[in-house]
Amino acid sequence: MWVKVCGIRNQSTATALAGLPEGDRPDAVGLNFFPGSRRCIDITMARSILASLDGRIEPVGLFVNAPLRQVVSFQGDLNLPILQLHGDESPEYVAEVQQSCQGVRILRAMRVGEAGLGELEDYLGRCHVLGVALDGCLVDASVDGQFGGTGESPPWSLLATDYRAVAWPPLLLAGGLRPDNVGRAIREVSPAGVDTASGVENTDGDKDMEAVVEFVRNARAAASETEEKLDG
């Protein structure tokens, strides 16, 4: 189970996360470069965070409708192994990113509501035609006028029944996940990974290390439980 904590804003949080025991650490953290987000950081802070992670946790660069040159520049300057495109980026745009950032893994965030997975299916079909292979499809809730980070959840039951796990990229579940519900989400949806931001923050918007540890433990415990049932 791949576990990501998004929206790391400062060096002290990165140091605390990297210092957690291996079993309690998330696999990845998100560095948000979207100016419209309260979790946005600049490239100087990103460098400080990366230094504090000390290679123990993978960084993911999050962009929303950013100019291609900015994405390519940040990826190269920071040596980001993973990019998360969280806006309205077209399959053609994703293809350009792949061509410009050789070897980078790309996660495409998609917002899903009760209307179903039709738009997601069409998007992935266009990617296939262009030869774009996504490394993950991060599914968030569909909220009018918002690109994510709303604390709302996509329809779990719909994803459980309609997401084509074999044919489509690995499903990474986001939106409204907290330590107290991530286990249920994993048992219901069986995603390849989970992502949280507000679900492990305190009232000041900083990451709560106890909540992070609880989230990671609950996610991995539920994943192990699900795997055991499948094996059985």
C-alpha cells in the first residue's frame, strides 16, 4: 500500500517525517506548487524540504495547470521523481511532460462525482491513443470550482464497482481520508495507494505527526487485511 501525505510546507515537518520509524513513515510527500493553494511553497522551500527528507521519503511535485516550462524547470532543478498533475491538463500536455522529463513518473489527478467514470474513461482512452502511460490515477472528489484539497470524498462504492483496475493505471484514492476512515476506504475500494492532506493536519494547518503515524498504520493494516482475504 503506497501512502502519500500531501502539502508539506516547511522543513521542520519534513525532518519530523523523515525521522519516523520506517514502518510509520509515508512512502511519499507532496510538494504543492499551485499558487491558489494555502499549501503552496516556492522552490527555495522545496529544496530545504528535500534536504530534510534525506532520501527516506519520495517527493512528489504537484502542479495545477502550470506552464510546461515551469514543470520542466522545477522537475529538473529539484530532480523530482514523480509529478502530480492536478488541474485540467490534457493528454497532449501530459505527453509533452513525458517527452521533456524523461524517466519521470506521472500521476494524473481526476475528480469524480456521482455522474460516474465516463470522463475518466474518455481521458484514459485519449492517453492510450497518444501512447501516454500514466503511473497512477489519483481520484479526488468533484467539487465545483475546486481542484482538490476540499476534504470531500469521491464516491467509494462507484469506484469499487466501476474502476477497471486491470486495464487502467493504479488507483490512488484521495479526498476526505483521515486516520479514522482510511481503513474502511481501503477495504471498500481496494486502491493501490492513498493520499491525505487535511486529514492529518491540526487547526493551524500544520501536519500532526501522531495523526500521520495513525493514518499510515491504519492504511497498511487494512491493506494487509485485504490482501490476506484475497489470498484466502
